[in-house]
Amino acid sequence: MSFALSAGVTGMQAHQKMLDVAGNNLANTNTTAFKSQRITFSELLSETIKRASQPTNTVGGTNPQQMGSGVGIAGMTPNMAQGNIVNTGNPLDLAIEGEGYFVLSDGSQLVYTRAGGLAVDANSRLVNPATGYLVQRFGTEGEVDGFQTSGDSSIHVPYDATLPASATSSMRVQGNLSPDAMLTTTQTQVLQSGLAYTVGGTSPSLTTELDAVDQFTSGGTLSGDITITGHAKNGTPVSGTLAVDESTTFQNVIDALDTAFSGEATASLSEGRIVLTGASSGYSELEVNLSCDDTELEMPSYFEVSTVGGEEVQEVNVTIYDSQGGSHVLAAALVRTDDTNLWDMVITSVSGNVYELTSGNRRIEGIQFSSTDGSYKGLNATIGDTAQFVITFPHDTANPQTVGVNLGTINQFNGLTQFATGRAGTSTAVIREQNGYESGTLSNVSVNNEGVLIGAFSNGVKKNLAAVQIALFQNASGLESVGNGFFVPSANSGIAVATKGLSSGAGYIHGGALEKSNTDVASEFIAMIQAQNGFQANARTIRVANDILRELTNLIR
């Protein structure tokens, strides 16, 4: 009779635990990323009343006679199945679809969780807002730009920082250049000084002051040489020198230019600007620069190409940035040369304050294309030019800014091409992008599917700020819960393997979303009914055993 009583007690205890598990699962129906548990039973050790016997020549064998002693808890195993993922609209809410756990630090140890409701604290660190535990990062993402500190594994979200300006160092040109399109009229190259002088009196002085010679020369004297450098239409170098003093006039400069270019171009003055007009139309390398060794005399920093000489000219432009973040509109032209399948790219103007743009640094010569398929063939080796421009700005004259120009991959069609289309005016080349930007502040943060925080700054630039660390375990069911949805490794979970989303088996990271509890309410209701039935059945066993014992006791009365 004792077997029935003890078995009934163990059955009641086991089904109480079953009810406790179901109740806890239901209590956490709406707990973020909660993993429900499943309880399993196993019978307890049986008492052997009679052992089994072997068969003999005369009689057969007998089976053992054993009496069970009840039921015990074999295990409480977490159900690690994926919970539903729901959008929240909060960009710092994260959910993992697949394997992995977010890694947080409480200052003394690392804990692991699937609950990705995160926020930024007063120190601009990414934390679990309920506990203040610091979210950990993976790799060196964000360190180069100074958003993260090497050796510090927490994540800094730089709402308190300014993204410094970055000077343009490259641009990409893409599109088609027509080999047969023709302008209505073949153009003659015209240059005009970027600097406009103020004209005063009948003999204008070389001054940017308001009026005449005496205003410019008061307190000092003017003495030095104006140096003329440049190229004629056919690319032949041109040079000249003009000695200047207080009596030098614009006309002297005009005459010196006419002499230097010797019939290749004509110089004039128009609305305070020095103008140089080519002597004939068509493709032209006509360029000029003026400089003076007397620093009191301000000379044009560069000449704009107001009209590009040639039969086909494709104008392009892009906004570039200097090292202080100042923006400048760079206008350029792709012009077809007199040689088949060869083009040049020349800067026609740069807005804003420019200290210097020399003739040798404003033109890319010999952009060549395949005569067979129109693909980009690189720069003509005979000319020996490089695909770059060099511009000097006044705030940093010691460090001219080099801007590389990506014209495409040789023998491919991912940059410039030259296809005949049979229609005039069909060149489509444009400057697609450049890599400079002005300074800016962080305006919002998003997270991609690898768990990389991407910062969008007020200047339109996007930067990777950090990568959220994801931990993988050989046996995630073996993790030990420490409350608040956090886990720590156990002896049977294996050690944490650090990685990031979509790497080494880690799952897909959803930004602006959370993982819901995987509790199945219907299944838990069924489990409660089963627990209740099991408890009642075992209680009835004890009651019947008790009745029998009572009846036995009554026999001796």
C-alpha cells in the first residue's frame, strides 16, 4: 500500500510543477523575447520484488517482477523556437531572426538576451533602459571616424559629436559621349579672368580697390613682374613677362598677353575681366595663368573657360568641398578632340574663392575609347596624363587639393563610353558622385540586417557607427536564466562565440522591431488541463489507498 501512497504523492508533486511551468509561460505571454518552457516526466526507480530467471531444459524463463515508486521531473527544457517579430517604429529596437543573442555588460560580467529594446543614456551610450546594462559591439566599426574608442567595447552613439568636414578627393564620371554629334556652330575657346577688377578713371589701375591708382599705392610702392604662362590652341606652351609699377594699366597687361600669344589669341577687357579669345574655332587647349611676385598686386587666381572650343562639348558639374567644408560648384566640359576616339575633360569654372588653378592641373587629356565597341580604354599613354585635377584654396595654399576622376574600368562599360546613336546632341555623360562633405551633426540612427548602426548626419552623409555584437552558443538550451530576460552560460551551454548579424551562423537583425514571446496560449491551456487531470488522478489514488488502509484498520476493532 505504501507504493500507492508514495507514487500518488510524487504524481501530485510532478503535476504541480507542470502547472507551475504552464502558469509561468502564460504569465510571460507578452514578455519580449520570452522563451517558454516544456516539462517532461520520467518514472522513478522501481523496486525489484523478484528477479528474472533463465529458461532451463524443463521449464521456461520468468520475467522480473518490479514495483514502480512514482514519477519525477526529467527536465524543464526551454523552447528556443523563434517568436513572432513585430515592428515598433523605434529604430533602436532590435530583433534577431535566427540564431544569436545580444551581449550586454553589467560592469562585472557579460549577460545575453534576445530582448532588444534599447535606448541611449545621458552619456550617449547604447543601453538596456530597464537595467542600464551596456550593449557590446563587435569589431572595429566606427573607430576610424572616432565614433568608437579602441579598447572600449560599449557602443557610443555620437549625438554629442560633430562630423568634421572632408575634402573632395574623388569623383566619378559616367555616361555616353557621342562620336558623331555636332554643335550647331563650331565654338571658339574663350577665357575670362575669375577675378573682376573695379575700373576707375580713363586709365584703370591693376587694383581691386574701389577707384583709382592713388588708393592702391598709398603707403607703399608697386614693383615686380607679371608672369604669363599657358598653352596655345594646339597645346604649345606660351610664356611672357611684364614689369609693373604704379603707372601700369590694364592695357599694358592686354598688350603683354597679345604679345605672348602671338596671334593665337586676342586679349581684351570686358566689365573689369580680362578676356582671351582664340584666333580660330574648333578644339582648343588655349589656357592662361597670370601671377605677380609683388604680393600687393592681386592677379586672377585662374581663368574661367566661358566658351569651350570644339565641335562637340558635353558640360557637367558637381558640388565639391574643400578641407574646411566650404562648397564649390565645379563646372567642367568633356570635349571631343581632333583625333578619333579621343576626348579631354577640362574644368571651366570653380565657384567661390579659389587661390590657384593652373593650366597644367585643370585638364585631363587623351581620354580614349575603343574603336571596336566604344568601351573606355584608359588615358592615351603617349600624352601621359593622369585622371585628376588640382585646385588650391586660399585657406590652405601650402596643400593643393587633388581630386581624382574615376572615368571607368578599362575595357568595360561602367564609366564613360562612346557609342554612336545616329542622333545629334545625344552625349549623356554626367558626374555621378563625389566623396566630400561639409561638417554635420548626427540626426538619426538606423540598424541594418548585420546589426550595424548607421548614422545619418545633417550634411546628408551616412556613416557606420558600430556593429552590435551577437553571441552564439553550441547549446543555447543550456543557458541559465538570471532574470530580466538575461542569460549566462552554464556548464552545458558552451562558451559564447562573438560575431555580428548574418555572420558565422548568426541570424538576421531587424531594426525598429522586437521579438515577441513564443508562448502558445492554446497549448498552455491544454497543459493546465492535463496537469489538473493528472493531479486529480493521483489525489484519487491516495484517497483510495487511504480508504483501504482505514478498512484494514477497522478489521481489528
